[in-house]
Amino acid sequence: MSEPHVPEPRLDRPAKLLLRALAGERLERPPVWLMRQAGRYLPEYRATREKAGSFLDLCYRPDLAAEVTLQPLRRFSLDAAILFADLPLLAQALGQALDYRDGEGPILTPPIRSMADLDRLSLEHLPGRLAPVYETVRLLARDLPSATTLIGFAGAPWTLATYMIQGGGSADQAAAKRFAFADPRGFGRLIDLLVQAIIDYLDAQVTAGAEVVQLFDSWAGALPERLFRQWCIAPTQAIVRQLKARHPHLPIIGFPRGAGLLYQDYAEQTGVDGVSIDSTVPLSFAAERLQRRVCVQGNLDPQLLVVGGEAMRRETTRILEVLGHGPFIFNLGHGIVPDTPPAHVASLVEQVLAWRA
């Protein structure tokens, strides 16, 4: 395999390891953090969740949301913390009702199925309704260890639209795809609204202290190529362009999960500084096609973290050997699952910390 091209590093040379990777530096060892590193696999999270009373109360109480964000950092030597919140909070701030039911995940009502439904959504109340999230960011910016990077995040427009149109999670995103196919004008209006809402949401997180932001397009892989370009690449490009106009040195990570070969066009056209790859992406493709353009983040299968042992160590070494010689952030291909043993997370982080390029 050919030696990967390394993007020119930024001249302002940020000090934190994760910021250096996103600026294009080739490091002696990659920074490491894990999607859903704060969550149900930790007993201290479960205790805090019970104290909160409901999941929404946990998200909207800054003291508790900051606490669960910090919990994994007390156990593991991670290079970043990601704000504890949830993707559909933005839909609620726009005007949908949001509830969480055991075994069902988020429930958004009424589902967005018509122009009349769209008329009920508004940017007007975003600052007030999301103020607790921004306060959580401020608390974290104050309390995080000095070497730890604070990551803010939002769902990408397509993924948020799937939740809003379905009224919750979906196995195949069929309702959103039908809307997009049948009424591209109406669907485009929803996407445009979400683009502006996400820009404002992430801008406020950065103003409060977030140093990096990540866009989660969790259902990007459901889109055929034409719609991927229209509803994933183009809106992300608009978000990145406007955020960087407001914050020129803000690093942005995109995660178009399931994009397959279209990861390359996403990396080349959106303007993101880093691309998070799912566990199906071949490492050679990531090194040869993506690392030439951006920092790559990923992509250990979360189930290997559950299994642990030699299987996890072997695959972790393979990822490090292939991607660790260019701009790289070690992470999973998706989030930590609830039945992950914390001891396996500790073992993984120790292995990454000990590795040298």
C-alpha cells in the first residue's frame, strides 16, 4: 500500500492532540475517544440517570448532563469529551413534542407529513429551549482537564428529518424517502430549516466553549446516490461553510454512516476537517482515498469492544498500523453498546495510548 498523503498542517499549531490531528498533523500516537463513551454501560451513568428521573430531565439539567459527560474521563485516559445530549432535542426546540418510552427510543409528535406540519416549526424558540444544553457546554469547558478537547455535536439534516417525518426511529427510513421522492419542494423546505437550525445550534455550542463539532448523519447510508448528494453532501457543505465563516479555525467532523464509496465525495466536497468511518469501510480505502484529503476517525466494530481479548487487540493493532501513519483519531465505527464491559474499554484505551507510529 502506498504511503498516504498527509494534508498540510495548520500554521497555528493547536496544542491538544485531537486538535492537532484535525489540523492535519501526523502524530506519534493517535488521539482516542469513543462515540457514546458516556452511557448505559457505566454503572455511574445508570445511577445518575435514575437520579434525573427521565432521560429528557437528564439532558436538560446542566449539572447532571455535565456529570455524565465527565464520568468516562474519570475511568479512562481519553483525549476528548463529547457533550451529553441527544439528536432529537433540536426537533423539540423547533416545535415537535418529544418523549422517550422504554424500548422505543424517541417519539416525536405530530410527525411531519405535510406543508401544514412544516408551518408549525419555527427557529424562534431555539435559544431559550436549548439554553440548558449551552449551559452544560459552559460547565464542561470550565471543568474538563486542560489536555482534553470538548466536542459539541448535532444530527445532520437528513438524519434529523428521518426522525421528524417518521415520528421516531425507523428501520429503513421509508417515510422520509417517500416524502423526499414525492414532494422534493416540501422536503427541501424542511432540510433548509434544519440547516439553519443546526448552524445556530452548533454556533451557540462553540460560543459556549466547544472546540470541535461533529455532525452525525446516522442514516446517510439509506440514501441512493442522487439523494445522498442532494440531502447529505449539499446541506453539510452549507453548514460547514457558514460555521467556518463564523469560526474560521473550528474543526468539523462529519459522520455519514453507511456512505460506502460515497465517503470519498463527502470528504472532498463538504469541507469537513475529519470524516468518521463506520466499521464496514475497508482500511485501505480509508488510507488511500480519505486520508489524502482529511483526518480519518474510526472504526473498530463496537461488538469487538464487547468481546474484548485477543480479537479486539488484533483488530485494534490492524487499524492503528494502517491508519496511524496519517492524520487519524481512534474511535469506533458506531457508538458503545450497553452491554460493553468497562474493563474492555480500559484495555482498548491503554492499547491505543501505548502504540507508536
